[in-house]
Amino acid sequence: MMLAAQQFPRLLAGLVPGATMSFANHQLIHGPMDLSRHGRAASEHPLLLEIERAGLRGYGGAGFPSATKIAAVAAQQGRPVVVINAMEGESLSGKDMLLIRHLPHLVLDGAIAIAMALRSDRILLAFDSGAAGARRAVERAIAERPERGTPGFPEIVGAPLGAAYLTGQETALVAALNGKAAKPTLTPPYPFERGVSGRPTLISNTETFAQIALIVRHGATWFRGLGSERAPGTRLVTVGGAVARPRVVEVPGGTTVRRLLDASGGVTESLQGLLVGGYAGTWLPPEAIDLALDPLELSEYGASLGPGIVFALGESACPVAEVAAATAWLHRESAGQCGVCINGLGAISAALLELCDDGYHSGSYGEIERWCGLVSGRGACALPDGAAAFVSSAMATFRAEFEQHARHGHCDACLDRRVLPLAGQELLAPRPSRRLVAA
Amino acid sequence: MSRQLRIDPIACTGHGLCAELFPERISLDDWGYPLIESGELSAELSEHAQRAVASVSAVAAKRHR
Ligand SMILES: Cc1cc2nc3c(=O)[nH]c(=O)nc-3n(C[C@H](O)[C@H](O)[C@H](O)COP(=O)(O)O)c2cc1C
Ligand code: SF4
């Protein structure tokens, strides 16, 4: 049977922790996808109009309107390529891997529907070759698809790539898929103009395709039946930090931060701040717990949910040391191509690390905020912009702690705790295992 | 026709030549990388801009959209 009118959860319906949903069960839960209307020109395709009416915005971080992006690809000459971006280089996020490992057919459905609307013959699913269980889940899901080999249906190819924070950035991803180093390239040309194999390329996030699979089945009105006017539908949020059960939750758009934390077992200590949007996101004071995750409300604080991340920083951690370590990591993850990344991020990161030393201070603390302003918008990609927002919002939120460190050097917590996960680095304190369950 | 200077941040080596050729609109940041001041270019300034574009491959003139 099809999903009942407004059943919840939507994406995570039928999820069994530890298991990959088979195609048969997927069909039982969500019903078949009707692609019979899919014969028209892409620009006036009914699915495109439906996605536009749904108000779908990409879940990869930037929140760009999906219909606009699809239409831009449709308007190009040449047969497009569709890329599912499941790189999830952001170590605070777990939603894309959850979808790939447990609910791959939802993602493939969405990509197939879009590929057919665009008359594309090729879908690439780009994922982290090192993610446990990902390769197996992808291979099995592709092999299970009944459309496989049917004329008129796109070919689906898994593309395991070496993961790094930058590999998921769209021009870096195109470079990697073209067999080059995974480094961003100058735009234009944008991937929608010239991407994989030089063809027009639609790159969207894993969750974006999963949501499209539901819009294909139930339409825009149904999609908007949950969530708020400005944040229609549901979305996946990875909740981490000082909560009892860090996890991926599906929530209606516009939910408050407090409800998210409650759905993750509640906070385990009093909070000194909240990181919203991940390593390209924004630190907010604990009072932000009553904010609605609504684009307008968040934007008043200069914040956005980004790829759907909320991290609660408990009192026992040192915000200065956390921000310094994460910034040093971002600097190392940069492609080292642009002056602002090499030098600007390098200077910011060094000045932050110095705050957690106990010896000589060069006094560059006072420059950090100006440097953040200086690096924004001047790289080939948005990595420095994200890092700058992360650092400057931390300095505004934790002003007293930063001043304290600038005067007296490290605190006790600087030395013996580290709670923000950074790919390739051990945490300094044991973290509860991450269970991935719907709320 | 309105034009805007743009730097290719990947190609830019921080040599600083562009700022020497077009000091009216290009200054250098703390690390020697160019900062461009936007705004309409008068005929005279356009000549200086053209000089920078011609001599430095990382500087390009983009037509305003
Ligand atoms: C440094 C950096 C890293 C990124 N990493 C990812 C990623 O891992 N996964 C992802 O979907 N988007 C990532 N993005 C965003 C992509 O460039 C792109 O906007 C996104 O995949 C588009 O999907 P959407 O329209 O569905 O949001 C990253 C962007 C930047 C600047
Ligand atoms: S801004 Fe940084 S990460 Fe982005 S392309 Fe330039 S050097 Fe690489």
C-alpha cells in the first residue's frame, strides 16, 4: 500500500537499524513509482513543476532551490549526467550514509525519476570508499533494481571515491569523477554547463533525491502537508554532542532545536553553545534552544541548518580548543590552491591554536575577526567562507572564554577533552556510540 | 558597457604585479593577495585595468550580468 496521507516518519519509514531495505520491502512501504508521464520535454516536465511547487531546496548545505538547478541542466545542449552526492565529507553528518546503507532505493528512485525527466542515460552514485558497509549496500541496491538494462532507463554506476572534506564540493567532485584530483575548479563553467565527461551535470545531495522519490509518488501538496510554510516537508538532522543518544532524526521543517535534542535522548549536561550547520555553520548561545529550525528565524542569527546538523556543546568542553582544532583541520582539508586558504586560514588557525598554548603569545588574537572577513568570498570554493563563519560566530558566542585564553593561555579542558569529531582524528574523550534511529 | 575585474584565485600566485599596474582599484591583503575595489571604471581607469588584465593571467575582466 502507498503511504497514508501524512504518515510520519516519511523517509525513515520502515527503517530497521543494521539492515539494508530490500527493493521488495521498499516497494511495499512506498508503493511503485509512476514514471508514465515522463515523456515530455524536461523544461515543462510535470515533475519539475511539482518539485518547484513543493518548494524543495537541496539538502547538501547551500539550500539552493532544486527546481531551478534541474531546469538549468535541462536548458543545456547535450545529454546530461546525474550525480548523487553521497560523499558526506562533513564528519558531523550521518544522514547520507544512513540513507545509502539502509534506504538506498529511495535515493535511487529519486535519481531515476530526475534522470528520466532530463533524458539522462547515466546516474553516478559518488560515495566514500572507506565508509563501512557503503560499497556493499550500493552494489547490492544497484543489482536489485528491476529496471537494470531496460532500454530507456538510465544506467546506474557506483563511484567509490577517496573521501575528504572537499570531495563533496561540486566542482571537486566533478574533477574526481573525471579521474583528476578532487580539487575545486574555477567557475564558470559550472557543473550544470560542463561537468562529468564534459556533459551538463546535475549534482544533488543524497537526501534531496530521497525527498524527490516521495514527491514523485505523492506530489507537492502532500509534501507541504508537514513542516512549515518556509520549511516545507521533513528533513534529516544529525544531532550530536552532549545528548544521550546522538543520532539522525527526521523532523518536520520548522521544529525547534529543543525538540531535536529531546528526540536524541535529551542533554547530558548544561550547554554552553549550539553549533548549527556543521563546520561551515554557526555557533549560537544556549538560548537558541528555543529557536525554530526555520530559514528566516535562523537567518536572523546569521545561521542556517546547512546539511542538517545540530551539535550541542556541553559545559565540560573548551569551546576555544574545539574551534581551534576544527579550524586547523579545515585548513589541512583545504586544497591549498588559493592564497586565502593557504595563508588566511593558516593564520587564523595558528592564532587559534596559540590561544590554547601556555607560552608565548604573538598577539595575533586581535586580528582573527578581521582575517575572517578578509578570507570570505575570495577562494575558488566556499570552504574559507564556511570556516570564517564558523570561527567568527564562535568568537561572538564564546567571547569571555576567548578573552580568557588570550590573557592566560590554555584552560584545563583544553588539554584533556575534545568532543568535535574530525575525520582522521581521535577524540580525547570517549564518545557514546552513534545509533542511527528515527525519532 | 560595464566591466568588473575578477581574480582567478587558483591561478593567482600572490606576485602583486596587478596591484602595481592598477593601484587605483587593486590593493594587497595581509599576505600579498589582491583585493579588488568594485565600481564603475572611467575611461582612464579602464586603460590601467586593461594593462593589468593584459599582463597578469590571473586577472580577467568580466562583463557585468
Ligand atoms: C567544502 C565543501 C564541501 C561540500 N561537501 C558536500 C558533501 O559532502 N555532500 C554534499 O551533498 N554536498 C557538499 N557540498 C555542497 C555541494 O557543493 C553541492 O552544493 C551539493 O551537493 C548540491 O546538492 P543539493 O542541491 O541537493 O543541496 C560541499 C560544499 C563545500 C563548499
Ligand atoms: S578556497 Fe581553499 S579549498 Fe577552495 S579551492 Fe581554494 S584552496 Fe581549495
